[in-house]
Amino acid sequence: MKKTSAYQDFKDTLPLALPMISSQISYILMGAIDNIMVAKVGVDELATTAFCNNLYAIFIVTQTGLASAASPLISSAIGSGQNFRVGKLLRHSMVLLFLFSLFSVLGMLFVGSHLEWFDQTEAVNNLFWSYFPWLIATLPLVALFQSQRQFYDGIHHSKIPMAYNYLAIPLNAFFNWIFIFGKFGIPAMGIYGAGLATFLARLCIFVLFTKHTFFNETYEKLYRLSFKKFQLEKDIWKTIVKLGVPSSCQYLFEVGAFATAGILAGQLGKIEIASHQIALNIGSFTFMVAMGWSFAASVKIGGVLGKGEFHRIREMGFNHIKIVSVYMTIISILFFSFRYQLPLIYLDNEEITSLVAKILLIAGVFQLADGIQAVSIGILRGLQESLRPTIITMVSYWVIAIPLANYLAFYTDFQLIGIWIALAIGLSISASGLVFLIHRVSKNIGEVGFVSK
């Protein structure tokens, strides 16, 4: 049987992946604009938004992992000719994500009421509640947006959520300009205004996006999306939960590790947390490309699975790993080459710029591992393989990386650099374990057929 080259899979996947990648980058652009505009108010304000967003990331990415189960399931349903199952998957996913977002709200309120756990500076603690409540208020909006986005990704219409994500960027910047600095007679609100702007931008986009989804006659005719006479179906609910909860844990373990690293950096001082946040924001741009490709790979693998083309799965999976590996190698070279110039995008502070440049040397080294583990998780999610990837990511980050980061940061002279060294080690271990798992699963799947884990 003729093999498909990595280049062919690249061409076939690119039209689907580009909007997904763009959507991921749009989130980072919105955060970057917030950081740039808040940095003009002061370093303490930037450190506060960094700390708040680290906490927020733990909850929002957990929601993302839960939502991500829907797109490969939708793609698989279409591949097997079960179009009306698509509407059921969307409705159940939206209900699940909304309920989960309410628990996330309670979780964020609980965490925010115990700031003494995190040993941040007095300035950060004083500014915390000026910004954090607005992030909490966005959780249900983001959850419902994410569940709808997975529907569009699953039916290969990913340009639609991409367009709405990019509409949010100038809208958020405009609201920032008004409320942070005070325009049109509105007093300058500083960091409070940044939070308010984020909430208003997300609210506007959610309303417009939801209207587009549920007032579209074509989608209703093809997939039956309406909530009229909606009833929970045990098998649909069980399928989403079975894949979504482990996927959610996978994202939680990685992003939670980076968020915890940010909290550790905050304990070192405001220069360290500001440097950490800038380096993380720069790295996030490149990682979002790998993440977007991971979503596309998940949909593609899910479609092949639904059609029963088991012989294609191993070949396609490793082709996606090759594609992301080439991209991340190029990014590593760019990080190394422009490590002193990139921090200047955010602010001109010699101490912070020097520290960020050192971090980017390490970030450049682990870019390859970061990309491989991201796309591997997507491939395994497309195969509806859930438990074993969760164990691999948990051990890599929480048994190895975070304890090592704590040791290197506070018991050696490495300090912030030590935190990033530990994260690089955790990423490398995770990537190696996930690739080995793909090797094992894909080797046998054509012989024994597919069995959900």
C-alpha cells in the first residue's frame, strides 16, 4: 500500500490547521496587548496581572482540555455518517462545559481568598482584587465559546471561530485604551480597567458567536443543533466525559506546572516574575502553533478512525510529529538569535531584558520537546486514548519538574533560570513518553482494530 509523505499530510492538514493555529495565537495576542498596555502603568501592575493570569490559566486550560474532547468525536461521527450525532455532541459538551465553569468560578474564588499561600509581594496582594474578579466573570463565557469552537473544528469550519477570536483583539485593545488610561470622560482605572476591558470584549464576542452558531439554518438542517426538546443521553455524556476528563487533566498538569512556576518566580521578586511572564508570553506564541496543529491532527486522526482506515493512523501520526519537529527546530534557532531583541517589545528595562535573554536560551532548547509533546497529545486524543497520556504528563511535570524547579530556585544559585531548566526536563520526559505510547498504540491498532481506553 502506497505511503503518504509528511509533506502530503502537511498540505492536507494545513487548510484545517491554519485557522486553529491563528485562533490559538489570538489568545496570546490579547494577553500580550494587555501586558504591553498594563506595563505602561507600572511594574507592580504587570506583576499582578502576571500572577492573576497564572492562576486563571490553571482553570481556563482545564476547561480547554475538557472541551477538546468534542472535536475528534464530531469528526469521527461525520466520518461514520452519523451527522445528527454532531448536534448531540455539541449540546452535551456545552452543558458539561457550563457546569464545569461554575465549579471553576468557585475554585478561583477559593484560591483568591488564600493569597497567603503564594507568598507574593505586598504590592501584588494589594492590587490583586482590582483585576482578578473580572477574570473570574469570563469563565462561563469562555467555556461556552470553547464548546462551540470545537464544533466548528470538528466539521472543518475552523475559520469561523478564528474570525471571532481576531475580532476580539482590537475590541479588547480599544476597551483597554478607554478604561486603563481614561478616555471619553471616563477616569483612568489602571489595572481595574484592564480587567473590565477583557470581560467586555469576551462578552461581546460570545454573544455574536453564539448567534452565528444557533441561528444558522444550514447547520440546523445538517446537524440538528437546537436545544429544543434537549435531553441528556447517557452514552453521549459518558463518551465526552471519558475522553474529556483525562484530556483536561493533561492540559492541567502542563499548564498548572507553568502556572506554579510563575508563582515560584513571584516569590523570587517582581523583576523575576516580570521576566518570567515576558519569556512565557514570547514562548507561548510559538507553542500556540504546535497546539493549533495538535488540534488539527486530532481531528484528522479522528476522521480516519471514523472511516475505519486503521492502516493510515500510524503513518499519519508520525508525519504530524515530523512536521511539528521541523517547525520547532526553526523556532529554537530564532530564539537563540534574537534573545536580546525580543524582550524589548514589552519594555526597555536592562535588568529584565538581560534575564529574559538568559531564559530564552533555555526556552529555545526545549521548544522541540514542547512541540512534540503537544502534537502527540492531539494524536492520542484523536485515537480516544486518554488514561495513559494523563499518567505520563502527571509524572513528568508534578513528580519531576515542579519539585526540581523548587529545589533549583530556592536551594541553588540558579534561581529563575533553575525553574526553566526544570520545566525543560519535564517537557523532554513527557515528549519521550508520549511518542513511545503512540508507537505502541499505532503498531497494534491495524491488527486488533480500535478499542477506546
